[in-house]
Amino acid sequence: MLEKIAITAMMILCSSLTAAPSNAQQQTDAHARQWWQNAVFYEIYPRSFADSNNDGIGDLNGITSKLDYLHELGVDAIWITPCFPSPQVDFGYDVSDYEAIDPMYGTMQDFDRLVSEAKKRNIRVILDFVVNHTSDQHKWFLDSRSSKTSKYRDWYIWRDGKNGGPPNNWQSEFGVPAWTFDKKTGQYYYNYFYPQQPDLNWRNPAVKDAMLDVTRFWYKRGVAGFRLDAVDTLFEDPNLTDNPPSPGKDKFGRPNFARIYNTKLPEVHDVLQDLRKIADQYDAVLIGETWTKDIAELKNYYGEHGNELQMPMDLMFGTVNKLSAPEFRRQIAAVDSAGGWPVFVISNHDMVRSYNRYGDGVHNDEIAKLMASLYLTLRGSPIMYYGEELGMQNNDPKRKEDVKDPQGITGWPGEIGRDGERTPMQWSDAKNAGFSNAKPWLLVPPSYKTHNVVAESKDPNSILSVYRQLLAMRHNEPALLNGTYTALNEDDPNVLSYLRKDKNEAILVMLNMSNSPQKIKLNLAPQGFTSPKLTVLLSNFQQPTSAAPADSVDLPPFGALITKMTK
Ligand code: GLC
Ligand code: CA
């Protein structure tokens, strides 16, 4: 029987390289899903996507001009990192007005046009809501710091010092003190990130009301949801209990502390429930930047009654930092069993690009296609990072004076910051990769000559072409949209194989995560496929021209093979 499966598999493998995906069941099955479950999300760092006015910084009109590209790629929703007025100390994650657009990115009119043009292409717009802190230039904070009796004083966290120093031992994430002394009123304010990012006091009901209103403001303008920034850090212990020491040092060389009194406090969940109630009124989605240490923590973010975040990111998936079939298998099984809808991310603006993290220096492009074949075929919603579909790589600063990111400025040379993964989108092999006529705020890596939209669009085997095919497949194959996830050959140390199964058909994914050729034998009878027909949907390697040994499928080093099975 096994023989028969493999023979059929190999025959079709040789004959139908470009089999068209079926969409017969799509209409009937799709209705049970929420829009965000069927959607592919795409993160845009607006400074670096497309520069319409040639000042070296990307902008909203630049994004609008690229909507056709995104539509053809198969993107359903874009998440734009903060584009609100900001002194740009943390490149927008220091917001000085939540209800406006930074002039550097355009106007409110440009924003409205972006939303309506996106809508014409069935693309939804998600904004980034920086909930934990504002900029120190926000009018709330300017008032707050003006006097101890100001109306906004209690909107932030002000405390007296202790023994001539800060109120307690809490540390900022950015390698600086978490308490900043303010001479004018002789008190310290609390900043989990940079001193220019003072933490809001979420225990003050007025703060909560104002922030909830911000979401209504944008929903009314057609926004389809928010990515909630740094949700772990919303609340602090009101008694300011010192954090206990924990072993080792952090990336800035400071002794570690377990941040139990200033992160992940239970009160966070009350706020998420409030945000969710409003989101539900607008059919909107809440995506969380959720840095969880295990699945139990991740589970919490969905809410006990599914009434918090619909899409907490499984950022643990991205911490599997080398290709490892057992590690990914374990991680996928864990998130798949968490009870909520999984969210897969392999790159973002805070993480070294996946091309660098997984590449072995020899098979980098194959590995990029292999990783795409993984996270775009799992049960859950993927969030792509701009340029990942091209195989963009990091361009890290070489000298301290070139660093723009505050983390890198503080942490150099041990922590070089996040500039490397935020370089301009590579549109073509023209100057500055076609991003801008002016010198861009960050320079593109030399690889833009080969890894760019124009060049890769012409090559049917490029990373971009593989992404396009994968996204088309995700939208057309009921088994990818609705199917269950079943791990196969769970003892295999090299090849990650799984089935996505829906009714009578299934997608079989086989990913060789090793640098040597692998043969795999599958027994699909327990999955209900006694004599299946296999059709190749996609692979990242040249198909064999003669039949392989009958009872096995051959995968070259880092080979990825996606087939469809019908009974
Ligand atoms: C989040 C953002 C990061 C930012 C930080 C502070 O982690 O992703 O880019 O620096 O929050 O807002
Ligand atoms: Ca610009």
C-alpha cells in the first residue's frame, strides 16, 4: 500500500509542476471563520516602505502607491507601525498625539485615502497602538510634569526618591534607569523604555477612558484593528516592591532581575477585555505583542472566555533560532493545543531578519522558501514582515556613529540595536533599491541588486514567486484555511512533516530542515488516506525526472515539498 502511495506521488510529481489549486469548497467553508482567521497580515514599517516625496523617509502615500503590489502578493491586511506625531526618539513608539498623523508621513487626508484605496483591494488597515507609554512631548505629559498639582499629574507614575536614589530597583528595557528624576517638581517618573517614553498610569480611570476613546476614533475612520504594543508592561505594583535578582546579566551588562512586579500583572487582562468590547462593536481584531515564556502565559492572553486578544502573537515560535525539526514540531504542537487561534511570526522590526537567523550562508534562498512553506501553511494566521517575501537581509551598522536606534546607542557594541532589520524595502536594482531618490534614513544592503521586487517578479523560482504561490494556495485550499494540523513522523530529527486535513482532502507538507538529503516514508492510513493521490503544489527544488524508490519521497538538503491529497 505504501508502495502505491509513493509511486502515485512520484508520478504526479514529475508531471504536474504547476497544478492549479482548487477552490471548490472555499465558499461553503469560509463563512464559519472570522475575517482575520482567513487573512494574511503584513507588517509595514512606514519609514522604510516607500518614499513618495523623496525626503529619504517612507510615507503614507508611498504605501498607497504600493497597494497593487500587496494585493497581487496576496496580503489581506497591513499593520502599519506607529505613524502618529512623534519626536521619533523610538521611531514612532513615542507618540505625542494619538489622533493625528505625523507630517513626515502625510496628512489625515492621505490616511483616509490609504484606507479607502486599500478597501478597494480588500486590504484592511491595522494600526499600532502604543498603550504603555506616551512621548514626553505629549500634551498630557507636558502638563503632568508642570506641577505636582496639575490636572494630568496622576496620568503618569510619579514617586519620591528613596535614600537619595530612585524609588526602587526596577530597570528599563533599554539599558537606562527606569526612573527619571525631574528637577522641576523634585520627583521621579517611571519609564519602562526610554526616558522620553514615560509610562501611563493605567490605574487612573481617566487614562483608561482617554485611551479607549482613541480606539473608537480610528475605528470610525475605517481601521480594522490594532496591534497592541508592549501589553505586558501596562501595570506596575502600586507598592513598588523591588524585583528579586535572577542569574546572569542582561544584554547591556546589568545584573538581571525577575520583572515580576512591573510586567504581566493580572490587571492587564481587565484592560484587554475593555479594548475587546469596543473592538467587537466594529468587527475589529486585536493583535498582541505578547512576549510569553510558555504556552500557559500565551493562553491567558486569549482570555478565559476568549474575550481578550483574538491574535496574541506566538513570539516563542521566532525564538526557535536555528532550523530544527524537533524544536519547531514541539512549538507548533504547543500553540496548536492552546485553544485559541495561533499567530505565527518569523520576523519583525525588533528581530534580526529570518533570512539571517536561519540562513547557513550557502542555501539561504532555499531556506527562506522552506521557512515560508512552514509558517504560511500552518493552522493560524501569519504576520509577514515587509521584505521577507524577497529574502531581505539585515544591514547592521558597523560604527557606533551610524546607529539610529536608541537601544543600539545605549548598548553598543554588545547590543547594536534594531536598525539592521529596518532598512528600506527593496523595490528594484536602481539607486537606493528604488525606495527613494534621496539618501534613505538607513542604507540598503548590497543584496538589493539581486533581491528586489522587479528582479524576483521575473523569476518563477524566486523567493517572491514562492511567497505569491503560497499565499494563493492559502486562500484557495480549504485544507489550509480550515483544516486541522496533524504532525507526522514525529521521531524524525530532520524532516518536519504534517498534514492539514479538511474533510476528504489534505495538504501534506514535508520540510527537510537538515543540510543532507533525506528520504521519508509515510504511512497515511491512520489519517484515513489508504490510497491517496498526491499532487505537487509547490517545492523549492528541481523535480526528479525519473521515479524515486517506491516506498519513499526524496528531499534534497533544505528541500520543501507541499502536496495535495485526495481520497
Ligand atoms: C515594542 C516595539 C518596539 C518599541 C517598544 C517600545 O516592543 O515593538 O519597537 O521600541 O515596544 O514602545
Ligand atoms: Ca517621505
